[in-house]
Amino acid sequence: MEFPIDRFRELQTPFYYYDTALLGQTLQTAQSLLMPDWHIHYAVKACTNPGVMHRIAEAGLGADCVSGGEIRAALAAGFPSESIVFAGVGKSDWEIELALGSDIFCFNVESIPELEVIQEIAQRMGRTARVAFRINPNVGAHTHENITTGRAENKFGIAMEDMVGVVRLARTMANVECIGLHFHIGSQILDMEDFATLSLRINELQEVLASYGFSFPHVNVGGGLGIDYEHPDLSPIPNFKDYFDTFKRYLRLHKGQQLHFELGRSLVGQCGTLVTKVLYVKQGNARQFVITDAGMTDLIRPALYDAQHKIENLMRQSPLATYDVVGPICESSDVFARDYRMAETRRGDLLALRSSGAYGEIMASQYNCRPLPKGYLTEQL
């Protein structure tokens, strides 16, 4: 990825930079591999930068939302309401009302109490709620503990043993239309065997439902495809081919069923970079610190998930030195990298924290009364 460094020098750091050419190439690659009746809904929680979202909507993708605020952001960005799915284990009444009033495609329902509330609100509003049942498939994923969602001990979804009873209950509700099944096992998954295992479990569950006379026109397998944080320039576009081929090979859709994906990180992760300025280079007793003006308030992934981002000095290439790269926040967890080898760094240098397009700007906070970082697209610089 090339960076407009001269323009970067003029901007207040820290800020996010989004390469819209790479974003466009990524979207085109993903869409080119879809089969007929396959659909991608962009997982809005990954990045809600308005410019990024507008380009994804223009590309014709749907939206996967997990809050009322995300539904509003998706509509404002140009996503058609009929392409929006609404997931989340804790939907509040006003969010359900908003979704029904906007006539979204469907709710991904995660519990009986939620189903009952949706029926109650839909009846009051004189609406019909289209629902897909999020089933917890008890499938583990080879990823960080905090971003697994498909195991029995996770809070998400309806237990498999309760599935038939929930479908029966929903079919007694006058204002609920049952249209699909929904699954999601986690995020930043690079082992395609996890998706193969999910597919086989879905096959089993569909057969169980069919034995009771239940079938649905839509199956949603969630998202979860990871990106290469270590080598962003070698792998700027994720392995969509193996991802889609896995479902093509292992998932047995019934006649007429449509397949839905909820991809987020894989679409926007590599196009985004956090740019920060070096405030000080501090020599400790045993370690040397690069202290930046960006901190965990701007990119929380390293503190929250032990995530590793490639860090580049945009001003220098050599010689190399070893640093702990840290931020200014009054927390010992405010560390981007330890014992990190990069070009010998000086005060005022600009550093790029790569692969920050997903769960970067969107998770920023104002802890320590710090301002939120701005986000810029290529054409805005």
C-alpha cells in the first residue's frame, strides 16, 4: 500500500486512512466468487466510517446490523432496508420498533423471550416480522477466546435441543414469518476446517427440521473470515476463494434455498491504517520505548485481544532497532507492540499501524478526555 506522506504531514494525528482503491478491489473479488442466490451483508460493526459504508452500499451489498444505531447508519449510507438483517442477543424495544418501521429484511432471533417481544411489538404496530432463528451449533473456532460465538457456553443463539420447540412456537404467532436459519461461530478465522465443520452441522440440523416438516427459504452462515495481520502487503485481499469453496463443497442447501454471508473484517480490514506521530523515544533500564500520540483509545485491539498489527515507520527504513511501541494513556495495557523490530525512530516520525480498517475507528473511545480520531478516504486527501 502506498501512502500520501506529504499530505499526512499536514494532518492532525492520530487519524485513520482508508485506501478506497483496495476497498473496491476487495469488494469486487468477493462478489465475483458468489454463486447465484448467494448474498453478502456487510457486518456494519467492523467500520461505520460514512465514506466506507457508502462505497459498500454502492457496490450492492446488504447490511448486517447489531443495533438500532447501526440500522440508522446503514440506511443513511444508502443500504436498502430490504437488504438489512438485524442480529444481536439484546434488542431493545425501540430498536425492534425501528427495524419494523423500516421494513428490514429480517431479524436474527436469539431466544424465546426475544421472539415473544418481537411478536408483541409487531402486533401492536400492525406489522409482520420476518425472522431467522440463530442456532448455536456448538462449533468451536480457532481464534481468540473473546471472539468465539458458536460454542454452547457462549451467550449467543438458541440451543440446538431447543430449536424445534422454538420453530413450533414461532409458527403459532400471527405477526411472525419464519424465513430462515442463522449461524455465526466467531471472527478472524483462518482455518477453513472450522467452516467445513459448521456446514456439516447445518446439514444435520436441516435434516432434523425437515423430519418435523420444517423448511426455510434462507440460510445465513454468518461471517468470520480473517485477514493477514502479519503480511498486509503480501495478502491485501483475503482468501475469499477458499472460504466460498468450503461452503460450496460441504454445505447441502435444499432446493430453492438462498445463502447469506455476513462479512465485515475481511472486506474492510486491510484497507484501513491508523497513522500516528512519535512523541518521544524513551530509554528505560532494560527497554526502549517509542511513545506515540495514538493510544488504546484510538486502537483498542492490542489491549483487548492481544492483537498484533504490523507497524511501519513511514519516514525511515533503516537501520533497525527494537522498541516497545506504546501510547500516552494512563494504563499499563496501552501497548501496541513489545520487542518490536522496525526502523530506528525519532521524535516527529509518522508510524502506520496497518490492517486497522476493522474494529479500529469504530471502537475508539474518549477515555482520558481524548478526542476521537478522524477518518479520511484516499480521495479526501
